[in-house]
Amino acid sequence: NIPGVPGGAGGLKLTPCALAKIFRAQIQYWDDPEIVSLNDHIASTLKEKKLPIKVARRVLGSSSTATFTQYLHESTQMDCPDAWPTATSSGENLVGKVIDWADTTLPCQ
């Protein structure tokens, strides 16, 4: 939840590219220009808050992690293929049950 931002139809909108960049820690604040450009209806609230994005992820590998990371990979291939490749240039796995999450993500059970 972002204080001052409604849920539902009038709430925050994200593209698959923006979502992937959030989970890779390439977008770390709600007032990032890419997020603001998608949300004219709440742009002033996002800009004034300057809140960091807190990303929670599973500690252990799971089928839901595999499904989610496969979604991020497949949904970004047309518009922003570098947002979620199958692996990073240094060989870190980004699709599957167990992946190498960004250090800034919060491990949860």
C-alpha cells in the first residue's frame, strides 16, 4: 500500500516492464519517472511521497516463484527484453523455482 493512493480501478497501474524493473531493483522509488508516467491520475501523490519500494519475495524456491518469474520473462520480451532475461550477464538465474533475487529484496517465508 502507498499512503494516499487508492486501491482498485483508481489505483496504481504498472506495466510488465515496470514490474520486472521493480523486482530487479532497477526501479526503487514510487516516484520513478516510469511509474509516474503510467499514473497521471495519482502522479502528484507519488511525487510528493518519495517512498522507497519494498519488494518481498519467497525465501525458498517454489512453483509460484517459477510461475511468477516465467511471467516476468515472457511478458517483457516484446517491449523491454532486458528487463527480465532468463539469466543476467554474469550468469545469475532469473527464471525458475530458485533464482538470484536482487540484494534489496526482503526474504519472506
